[in-house]
Amino acid sequence: MPKESGRKVVATNRKARHNYHILDTYEAGLVLMGTEVKSLREGRASLIDGFGSLTGDEMWLEHVYIPEYLNGSWTNHSARRRRKLLLHREEIEKIAQKTRESGFTIVPLQLYFLDGRAKVEIAVGKGKRDYDKRQALREQQDNREAQRAMREKNLG
């Protein structure tokens, strides 16, 4: 069986960039059970309620939903269990230093396979206020209208 190559995205958290100002992103490995890997390979996962937490000198990913593997037996995993993140010590210290400040949190952005290994892209983010969200939506809408006007002008 040939080894997998490339990047296969399983789940993305599209609301994260809407709800948070993303400051730094990190790629972390995940400690998973066998049935979790099989469920992820089927493309089933959700990062909607997920967040990262620091316990001692370890980082954990919590409330990420990976459904039970349908063909699993009594060895099946719990769908929302805590999963340990694999990061370098320096990265954990940088993240810990940032999250000690008020308003900063650890948010999962994407869950994917990279060369056959499960990875998660996490970010340190600061929550946006409602007026920030409205302003971002207004800018996107203005850009779309400007692009549409330029396209119509160029087409004739």
C-alpha cells in the first residue's frame, strides 16, 4: 500500500476568522485512538465548539467532535474527549505567555492529514466585538461591489 502524500483537509472552522482576530498560527500533531483516525479518514469531524487549553506544561484540544467509528466495537472512542496536542516546548511557552493576557484564546482552525499524519492548525486569537464583525462584513461587501463594477466595465 503506497504511503499517502500531500494535504487532505478533514474539517475547517470557518467561523473562527469571523469571531477572532488571529495573531499566530501553529501546526500541531494529535494523539488519537485508532477508531478516531478511521473516523477522520472518512471525513467526519467538526471544530465548531473546539478550543485549546493548557494544563501544566501540556496543551489539550477540547470539545472537538469526532464521531464514533461506525464499524468500531467496544474499543470505540468518546466523541468529545480531550485530545493531547504535540507541540515543541518553545511553542507551548509562547502560547502560554499570550493566553495569560486577558481576551486571548486558543482556537482550532483546520484539521487535516499531512503525509498520512493527523494534524491540527491552531491559532492564538483575540475575540472580536460586534462592531468589528460588522465592519469586516461591510468591507467584504464593498470589495465585492468594486470587483463587480470593474468586471462590468471591462466586459463592455
